[in-house]
Amino acid sequence: MNLNAIELESIPLKAIITPDVMTVGASAHLAHVLTLMQTNAISSIVAVDSDDKPIGIFTEQDAIRLMAEKRSISEMRMGDVMTHPVLVVPLNLGYAKAYQKMMEHKVRHLVVVDEEGKLLGLASEGDFLHHMGIEYLVELKTVGSAMSQSVATLEANLPLSQAVDLMNTTHFSCIVAMSEGKPVGVITERDVVRFAIKGVDSSSVAIQEVMSSPLQIVLPDMPLQTASRRMELEKIRRLIVVDDKGVLAGILTRHDIAKSLQGSYIEYLQETLDRKNRDLLDSESRLREIEQREFYQDLVDQVSDSIFVIDAEDSRILDANQKAADNLRMPLAELLNLRVVDFSVAVPNLEYWFDSFLPKLREGEVLTISDHRRADGSVFPVEVKARLVQLGNREYVVAIARDLTERMESTQKLIENEQRFRMLFDESPISMAYVSFSGEVLSLNKRFTEVFGYTKDDVPTLEDWFIKAHPQQEYRDQVRTRWGHSLDGAKSGNHTIPAAEYQVICKQGKTKLITASGVTTEHGFLAILEDITEQRLASEALKESAETYFSIITTSQDGFWIVDQQARFLDVNEAYAKMSGYSREELMSMSIGDLDAIETPDVTKKRIELIKHQGGQRFLTKHRRKNGDIYDVEVNATYWSGGGGRFFVFLRDVTERINYEDRLRQAAAVFGSTNEGVMITDVDGQIQMVNEAFCSLTGYGKDEVIGQPAKILQSGRHSAEFYHEMWESINDVGSWQGEIWNRRKDGTTYPEWLSISAVKDDDNRVNHYVGVFSDISQLKESEQKLNHLAHHDMLTGLPNRLMLQTRLDQALAQARRKNTSLALLLLDLDRFKDVNDSFGHSAGDELLKQVASILKEGLREVDLVCRMGGDEFAILLEDIQHPEDAGKVASKVTSLLAKSWNISNGYEVAIGGSVGISLFPEQSGDSQALLQHADAALYRAKSEGRGRFHYFTEELTRDARKRLDLEARLIKGIARNELEVYYQPQIHIATGKLVGAEALVRWNDPEHGLIGPNEFIPLAEQTGLINDIGLLVLKQGCSQLKAWLDAGCEPFALAVNLSAVQLRHSDIRPVIANVLEETGLEAKYLELEITESALMEREQESIQLLDSLRSLGVRIAIDDFGTGYSSLAYLKKFPLDVLKIDKSFVDDIPADKDDMVIAATIVAMGHSLGLQVLAEGVETEEQLAFLRSKNCHYYQGYLRSKPVPADQFANFLTYHN
């Protein structure tokens, strides 16, 4: 707790504000504003109007935003860029509340105004820090404990524009400039403001030309008090923190110091524990140890929250304050014998403590809402703040738990009161108006408008009401004066405005007599206007009616409701409250649906409409009491159309009557209608009565069993102890039920579910026993079938994944006992998807059955063959002698699969199989590891060409984890817009004119920098992310090209690559059509590049797809030509526009004669087919000269330009044009 809290609270805000605030008008030129900020070394300027009232503020952070957006400041004015409306506070606001307001709104300045709203001064974060009394709070802290470790850094030789962009997006107040791994300077918001005045392009200036240097550097172990004083004396905002080797460790700002002053029990306890640990190591400081222990105990005992010191190793409570024991309702000594898992609902077991909770703590301080369980079993809500503390070689957890019970109950009560008031206000049959003390009409209820005709638009103020409701001047003045006196008296007295009668003129011109009363609130008053025009005429009759109504409702033993048409309660009597177990207050916040146990909301709604139509209805239903009990209710409801429509409902608890009637009906029908056998015996077990179902199930006739002992049905399969325990239960609790085997008349035994109940007379003595039973033979058979289905694949009949897990655990346990080996093989069918896609899923299912049969026949009976799902199988080999045995089985399996398979549609298909192998105990120690390692090995086998097997190695695990990490980062990168489209120009060889550009994706990973497509595109195609990436490139590219064309650029085409995955797994035509429509780009400017291999995967489908795409008006190019089939025969089939010569055939021109021949041949093929030819990867003049000599049409490559971002390509366009 801050010992200076009282002093801080008493500091007036005017004692800390800066009165001399630099101000300008909204029309001031921004260049002038920036100059004032630089000249006066200030971080903000306030804009004021002609009355000196603040209307906006411009800060250094706003300047950074403008530079990042590359907006010219030459013509800008203050009103164009200032933040408005500005956050203002009154001068009389308390110091603590002012600081809290600053923290809540996440601002660095508070504008202070007087009662008229005129500017008085400015309070900055530094002003608060200066007056916070840091001496006490930071005396035990170091710079390292308060500094921000998250520091934005850039190399000093990078452009200033990168620093501006980084500060704008991250909202960091500064960027540390680095050189050779060490800090050499800092770029602050003030530096950016100073530079902005010059109006120079920030991309043309290096950071090192603008940065502040040398740096103000401190070490992490410097006392925070010393660092704070240094910042005050030298009037600086930040210190750079480095370790003893000069490596950047963090940064300390005034904001960091202010955060450390906000008072955290955990931080202070950690400092105390650190000091205590150091003192314990020094034998000469025992006296100080005792003093610190006493100080620590005093501090902890004074805290109103629960404090725990916990051993991180096993969650055991090592120390706690008395408040913690009180909140858990147990002695402190008992608490110190517990673990966190014994009372924290959020930490149910030690596994969660180690796997989830401790890892979160190692990432930083944890703040969470949870529940704690008291010693008596009750649960209460808590807010827990915890931190991990390292003392020596051990870890501890220091946790603060605040009881939220009162806060949550108060919040809930406040919400309920507000809802109740709003409902009463809106639905009240009495006219009401809520008016502020300034005279503004804030709200009118529906009844007000119904009675008087005026809406809020008609009477926006109290004066408007006086004028319209009392048009006669003299009477209006009397009303205004009378109401004003009543209101003043209520504000200074008991808040009640006494009732008085007035005459008002309605909007339609009708005169009404009303009584006006009300109550005052904190901000205004609630006026209650009751039309008593007709009431005055019938007051006596109304009084008598009201007394009669009250008498009936209050004295009736039946429940009574008044319900609106939405099934909500408007009134409930005490009789129903007693009947339901709820208090009247609880019921008033409920509706019929909360109580009716059988009617759905739709049924209730229909019943309400029926009662409205008929005028009333009597019916039976069931209600649920507060304790959960269900009881029968007879309801008599009547509809009254007055007051907007109401229902008057009488309710009577008829549970006993219904139960009695039910018992009579049940007793009469049970023997004739039930399918269960029923037998009644006397106290000696002699059969008195049986039903027809008994006879049907046992084979005995009634005459054969009546008078016989019930034990004639015993099967002989149960021991005497079984029957002893059964009758012991019947005698103790009056009943027994369970599974039992009995014998039929023909001697066969069968399982039955039997319930026996003792029947007692009025003297509570047993006079009969009733047994009810059913034959569960079919149920037992069904259980066996379900067990089989749960552990076997329905299609192939093979054991499934669940059975494999069970058998694998058993096999591992046996292998450990016998010290033997086993192997797990995962098999994945090659080209199975092609069978499904080509011939349908029925053909695929047939093929899977054939494969399952072959595998079962080809392996030993002791080997377990399972279907894991899809086209994946698993083989468990137990008790193998050598690791090579698994390889032999895998080789046999691949050989069995490498044949032609005949399917019923008459086709013959060829598939294959890839196998991954993991071994126990050589490679894997448990079932999960065996599965993971076999899967990794399977992945490698498939990647090496399919139709082969591969043993697991550690390298495979590392590769798999690397792929998973890259996939996870790529998913986040797509979501965070880290992918960017680059553009590489395509040039006409003969004229040198720009004819197109290829859109290429690049990934700007914040941790790993720029990542080329070769690293992540293959993974994206495997995982399906390529669809998202492809759509992103298509949208960004088309949108950007449309913008360039609209800006007046010479028209050129944009080439966008389509992946084979996009062609296979999505209907690409509507996607492209939608993008063209959204971006407004004409189709003739879009060229789609498709690889040879993608087209040849499904030749006939590819032709149809290309025709469909061409119908949109786009151009089609075949990419990487020459690396695949490269046949004139198939080229003629496809509707193409462009051939692209792959870069691999251009790289070695003119050194490699073969490449020259291939390139020349491709150009000739393109000419013969009437296609345009483009060469990729042209980097030298010699390559270009050769292509020119062969009449190649276009080229792209580093000779002209590498792929560049959109802004750099725009510069290229400007230069080229």
C-alpha cells in the first residue's frame, strides 16, 4: 500500500498543472505549430476558440502519424489534424481521480478548464510523476525492475521513413538506433517534429543523420530513485539501459516509473523476498532479517486481500496472511498444509498447474478471474494476480486474491434495479417524464404520449411543456412558480416533489385535470403526471374496487399474477411467492418461461394469443420451485384489454390432487398396460398378484405362481451374499434395484432389470413388496454390438483407431515386462484421391475394402491391422526379433499394393502405398510417441517418391516441427497482413516498352525478415493456405493495377500465378469474376499463369477450365514451360495466349549450347502456334541479344528490374513513362 496515498489524494490539481500552455487557433498553419513545438521544446499544443475554450490538441504522436502517411504539411491547418474533442477535466478534480482518468483514456495530457470551460492549464504524465512521492515507493526498486524490455530498434543507416512508420504503427515514443549490435542513438517524437518542419522526404534521410547522440545510458542495477532524479535534473524523458557488455537491455521512461508507482502488492513482496534471501545468506545481518520479517508480516497482515506464497514445485502454500485463511473459512495452520489445487477451481490438478499455469507465469504476470472453494465447500469469485519469483535455484509464486463477491452482487443488483426501473418507466400505466435540472426533457414514457399527445420532439425542454400545456400566460406563470418552489424544496429536502393538481391542454386541444408529483435524482427529476379527469368522477367506486381487489389478492391462499403480453410479471402476491419458494423481488424480474417446467416460449406465446381471443382459459401445467422441485398447477387466466393489455392469473397448487388421481389411474392400469413384469408379495415373500407381462416373460400362468414363494424364479447364478445385500438395502432404505439373472418356467435363464420396493401401511409397517422387472437380453446383446462398432471400422470391418490405442498400450506394457520389441507401421495409399475424384466415393470405398482384405490375408494372424481413417492404415507388429523385420513387412505391404486393382465399374486402377515405421524401445517410449514418429516417417516416405517405406529418425521430428512452426507463423502472417505483393516488369524486346508486370508475393516476417516464396509456397499448397494467399495476390494486384491505370499510366497487363491447388479445390472462375467486379479492372488487363504440371494433372478438365476462364476475357499463360511435357500435341489442345520460357533455360545462355537450342525451340513452337513468348530470368545483355535474335517477344528479369514493392514500381512507371 502507498503510504503517501492520503497526501496524494489531498494534492489539488492546480498545484501540479502547467499554467503557461502554448495555444493556437484551429486555422493556424501546421508548419507554424510544429515550429512552436520545436522552439519551446514542448510535446503538445492546444487549440482554443475565441472564448479561450479548448477545442483540440496536437501532440508529437500526431506529427508521427502524418509523416508515416506521407502527407504534405504545407497547406494543412491545425483544425485538419488535431485530436478532438479534447479530454478535459475540472480544476477541482482530485489528484488521484485525475491520474486514474489519464490511465483509463491512455493519454499523456489532461487539459484543465475552469467552470466556464476556459483553459487553465495542462497536466502531463511528467507532472504527476514529479508529485507522486517516489522516494518511498522506488527506494527498494532498480532500473531493471521498472524498465520496458520491449524496445523498438532499427539500424542507424536505414531510412528515417522506416522509423516513422514503426513509431506510427506501434505507438512507441522512440526508436533506438543500433550499429554492430549496440545502441548508438535514439529517434524521439520530438526529433520527428523537428524534422517534419523541414518538409523533406523522410525516405531520403538516414536515421543516423537525425538521431540524438550520445545516449543517456544506465545499468539495470542502478536504483530507480537515482535514475528518476537524474531524469528530473537533466530534464530528459528516457534513459537507455544496457548490460555490463554494452548490449541493449531495455529503456526507462517517465511512463515506466509512473507504472511502477501504481502500487502492486506482488512487486513489493518480490522486492522484500529478494532482500530477505540476500540477508539470510549473510550471517552478520540476522538483526536486519528479523526486522525485515516483522516489516513483511506487518505489511502482509495490513493488506485487505488474500496473499499467498506458493512453492512452484508442487503448488504447496508456504506462507499466507490471515485474510487468506479467513476468506477460505479455515485456520491459517490448516491452509499452510494445502496446495493451490485443493481450493482453486481454475487449477483443478497438478497436471494443469505444471502444463498450463506455470508456463503462463513464466511469460509474465498473470491477472485472472476465478473461483476459490471454502472449507465448507461453498465457492466464491476472486480476482487473482500472480507472479513467478526466482530465489536462488528455486521458484516461488506470489499471488494476491481479491474477494469479488460483494462487487459482483452489487453489480448484479444495480443491473436488476436499472432494468426494473426501465421496465416500470416504459410500461407504467401512469404518465412519466424524466427531466434534467437544466430543463432538458430526457425521456417520456409511452403512457405520457398516449395521454397528452406530445412526444419528446414536441416538448424538448420543460419550458416548451409549460408553453404548450399552459398557453394562458398568467396561469402558466403560476404553474412555473409553484413547480419551481416544489422542485427546490425536494432538492434541499427529502427529494420528493409533493403532488399538486393542474389543468393541462393536450396536443389535440382537450383539457385534462392531472396530479403532478415526482422525485429528484442526482442529475434531474422524475415527474409523474396522472390523469384524474375521469377518476374524479368515479373515485368512490374506484376506492371500493381497489379495497376489494387488495383484500382478495392479499388474503387468498391461491397465487396471483398480473402479466403483460410478453409474459413478464407486473405484480405477484405473497401466496405465490410462498408457493414457488422465490421472494417477491426475485419473481418481479422473471417471466412465465422461468417458472413453467413444460411449456416452451412458443407454446406460451400461442396460449397468450388464445386467452386474448377467448377472454380467459383454465388449464393445468407444471411449475418449477426455486429448489428445483416440479409441482402441478391449475391456472385460471383472464384477459383485460386496459392498460395496454394485461392478464389476471390465479394459480392453485394441485400436486396432491393430481398425484392422488394419478395413483388411482396407475393402480387400475399398471397390470393391464405395462410391458414390464409386476409381482406383489406379502411380507413373507409369498406371491399375491402378477400381471400379464409377468406371465409372458416367465412362462408361468397366474394360477401356477400365486401362493408360491418368489424364490421359485431364482436362477442359481447368484450367491447367498448377493441376496443378503439386496434385502439389507430393502430393509434399510425401502427399495433396491439392479441387474439380476432369473429362471423361466422352461428352465432357461435370462438377465432382467429388477426394482423391489417395500409398501408400508399407515403405521409405517411393511405389508407388501412390489417387484417390477424387464427382460434386458436384447439390451445386453446391443451393448456387445455397440462395443464392437466402437472399436471397429464400419466400412472395412478392421479395428479402428480406438482399438489400436488400446492394443498398443497393452502391447507396450507386455513388451516392457518381457523386454521384447515391437513396431508400428503407418500406411498411406498413394493416388487414392485420384480414384475418388475420378470414379466417385463408392469406387473408393470398394478399393478400401479390397486393400483391407489383402492386408489381413498377407500378414500374420497375430499382427493387428487397423484403419485409421480415410486412406490411412496402421499395422502393429509385436515381439519382433530385429528392426529389419519391420522393414520386411513394410516391403511386403508395398509389394501387395503395387498391382492393378479391378473395381466393379469395369475400370482397372493402379495405386500404391507409402509406409512410416517407428520402433519400441529403440525410438519411442510410449504410444503417443510411436504414432507421432511413424507419422513423421510416413511423411518422409511420401516426399521421397511414394511406394516406399522409411524408418523414423530425430531429423524427421525436427523437420516436422519446423514445418508446423512455419505453418503457424504463416497463418498469423496472413491474418496480420504481413504478405505483400511485389511487381516485376515485363518488357517488349523489340521496342523496350513496358507491356506487363508479374505479381509475386513476399512475406515480411517481423522476426525473420523478408521470406521468399520458395520457402512458404510449397507448405501453403500442402495445407490449403494457398487459396487465401492466391486470393490476396489477385485482389491486391488487380486493385493496384486499377489505381495505376486511373492515375494515367500507360495500359499494361498484370500476370498472376494460379496454383494447382487453386485449380483442383475451388471453383476459380467465379472467384476471378468477383475480384474483377470488386476492383473494377477490365478483364483484358489480367493474365493468369498456370504451370504445365497443373494442366496435365487433369487434361480434359483443364481444357474446360481454361475455356471457362477465357470466356471472362482474361489471357492465359503457361508458366515454367520446358520443365514438364513440352509437347506440341497437348499445347494445341489448350486455349493459351503466352508461353513463358523457364528461367533454368535462360541462366546459362550463351555458355550452354543445349539451353540455347531449347530456348530457340520453345520460341519456334510459340510462333508456330500463334502464341506470344516471354523469357523469364534475363540478367545479362548477352541473354537478351540471343532472345532478340530468335524473335522472342518479351522478357522479364534482373537486367531490367528485380521484383519490387508497389511504391517502388510506381517510381519505375514514372521513370519509364
